[in-house]
Amino acid sequence: MQSQIPAEIILLREDEAPTLQGRLAAAIVRAILEIRARPGTRLPSSRKLAGALGISRMTVTLVYQDLVSQGYLETLPRSGIAVAATVPHRRLRAPSIRQQAEKPPDWQDWLSDHKLPRRVIRKPTNWREFRYPFIYGQPDPSLFDHNAWRECARQALGTRDFADLSSDRYGADDPLLVDYICSNTLARRGIRARRDEVLVTLGAQNALFLAVELLARADRIAVTEDPGYPDFAETLRRAQSPTSFLPVDHGGLNPADLPPNTRLVIVTPSHHIPTGGTMPLARRRELLERAAAQDFLIIEDDYDFEMSYLAQPLPALRSMDDAGRVIYIGSFSKSLFPGLRIGYMVGPAELIRQARALRSIMLRHPPSHLQRITAYFLALGHYDAHIVRLREALKRRRALIEEALQGSALELAGAPRAGGSSVWVRAPDGVGSQILADRLHDESVLIEPGEVFFEQPPEPCSFFRLGYATIADNLIAEGIRRIDRAAARLAGRRSL
């Protein structure tokens, strides 16, 4: 007599798929693999399984048919549905445990030359559960045109595109995306670049890693901002580059403070991380003049220039660079959504050729289909419409934050000229932002403590960052009130 999988062990899980059919298919496959069902093991009838799960019999029938086509199930004459002999991904039998365990590797010794990053921005994965999530770098799904993205994905998966994109491009990027970046994206920043001067990367972070890996050395002093983006410091540290951290003011990094033996400078002139400050035009010119006089290179991270809604963005350093000393980094991940992971690096053709070769060691095939979907989204005008919606929402939310901060004990510490999607705030003297953040968790408020942005943070560090890309307009005022009350309570305790 053939064995049968009991209907009771086929359990639906809400988190496995967005549709009922997807959840049922996952549940059936999971049951087959967990009990290691042998070929020929029968499945419950569609009527019985539908009754046990409280779903439509038609849904069960459709899922059975789909799993038959995938090779998990087969139809037996007069016996219904059974496990097929061609079940994909069948689990291997667990190896027997040896009586005497062998000595494991000494991983501390193997990894002794590779230290974990010291400065890492950590954000709770459950940030959506907070009622007042002042978190930076996350998208607002309500502002994104999902139908347009779906249509671009459908077009990229069409017969003509699929045949083109499924082949081995030998490290080359999607020509449609590169053409759009050259003719449109960079043109908006006043940058002229040929196709061989552009490399598409897995976000701006990947571009930064490639640039530093190629340009930084133990005998080349690098300079970056303080406070500043932690990954600048950690990437340089990994490259064993001696690094000077220059304090910033309302205009960002001051070129007059650069050490005379500087060889590499990493800056965020459009929107400084984390203060949001904008480097004035005079400083940009001075930085380029010093680069020529002192023979150093500049990595310009222009990650957020699209978020300029308070004023027109100043010219990019790269657009003012006649000598080819600026390596320009941009990203679509911030303006669209973080999971996209599409950025780009612009530089001399020789550098881009080396960066492409280095990328191919880590990433043999760039994600061609994702690049093509993005290219369609950009070229068909959906991106421009998205940026208009995003700027309007951010401008409105920023005004609400500034209004809520007035009259509070919290001080707007940054001096953003153009806009952005976060503000840099200082709590009252003596209040540490990490302690403040911990206290606010109980009130469902999420802020980003400022210590991680400093190489040597002040003690206590009263600075923190408030992102406003995801929080609803009507929650901003109450969220700021809760932060202000918690900070006042901490300040009062310290003054006793």
C-alpha cells in the first residue's frame, strides 16, 4: 500500500509568499522535503486538502498542476497525485556523527589579518515596527510607482531583451543604462563622460571600495571628513592607508586644513554626511587648485544630489575638473530604493578599465536584467516623475521637522543648503545620543546616535541623525515631542 502525506503537516505560512497559491506551493514542497517523502508517496486529494486548510479546491488543483510541471509531483493513473522521482533539491542524508570529534580550525589565527570594522552604522531590522521611525536611507513605498517598475521589468524580460541579457557580457555593463547615465544623469551635473569612462557598480559602496582598493596605499596619506561617513574610514583602514580626519564646519571640509603630503581626499560636497552641509563654490575651486598643486586625487561621493529641493545644486567637483583628478561616484539606490544596488563610478578610461577588471574578480557577471530594468525606468521618464514626488514629500517633511524643533531643547546642528533626507541634531549638553536612543525605543521612536560618524567621538556625544524619508507627515510633530521630552528628562537627571 502506498504511503500518503497527511494533510495535517501541510501548513501555510504567511511570510513565505505574497499569494495564497505561492504559500500553498511552498507548504507542499516543505512537507515533501522535511519528511523525505519517497517517490510515489501520495498527496491528499484536492478536496481533502482544501477542506483541511479552509481554502478553495480550485486553488489546490492549480497548485498541484504547477508542481507537476516543476517536477515535484506527478499524476498517477487512478491514484491521484504523488511525489515525483524528479523532486528538485532533495535533501541529502545527514552524515553520521563521528565518535571522536576532529580539532576544528583556529579561525582567530586564520583571520588574524582581517579585523572587523570598528565604525558600523547599525539599524534595527524591525524598524517598520516603530511608530516614529526617523531612520535614514529607507524608502517610502507610497511614493514609488510600482506599476511603472513592473512594466519595465516585463519589458526587460521580453523575448528580445532576454536573449540579449542572458548571454555572457564578459564584464560589460548594460549599454542602455550606460548611455542614459552619460547623456542624462551626468549631464545634469555638468559632467561629460564617454562610455569607457563609466562603470556601473553594486551601489555607491561598491564604487568606493573599488576606487580605494586601486588608489590607496600604505605610503599615501588619505584625508576624509570628521564627522563623516563611517565606511570611508573603514575602507581606508582596510587598505592600510594612513588617514587624516579633518573636522568639518557648515561648509564641509576646508581645503586650507589639508596636510601638505595629502595624496587622496574623499568628500561629500553636495550633502555632507551626516550634517547635510554643502561645500561652497569657492572651497570647491580651492580644493581643485590644491589637488593640482599638491598632486593628489579626489573621490567625490555625490550620492544624494537628486534630493536638492531647497536650492539648485552647486556644480559637481568633477564638472569643474579639467585635469582628470576627480573620481565621481553616484547612485540610484538612494533615490529609488536601497535594494536596487545600482551605482556608478566616473573616471579616466584607464582607471575604469582597471576597476572593471577588479570588479570581475569579485563579480563575474553584472546583474544585466536589473540594469536593463533600471535603464527602462530612467529612459521612459518614470524616474523623473518619481524624483518630483520625492522632492515634494521631503520638502514638506523637512519643514514639519524644523517647525517641530522650534521651541524644543533640541538644536538643528547641520546647515544644509540644498535639502536632503535627514537632519543633524544636537541634544542638550550632557545628554548622550546612544542613551537617548535606548530610552526612546520604549516610546516607539527610532533615531540614529551620532557616535559612529566620528573617528574620536565627543564624550558624551549629543549629536544624532533624524531621517524623514519614511515617517508619515502627521507623526513628525509627536515624534519630535517625544524625543524632546526624553532628552529633557536625561538632562534633568544629569544636573541633579
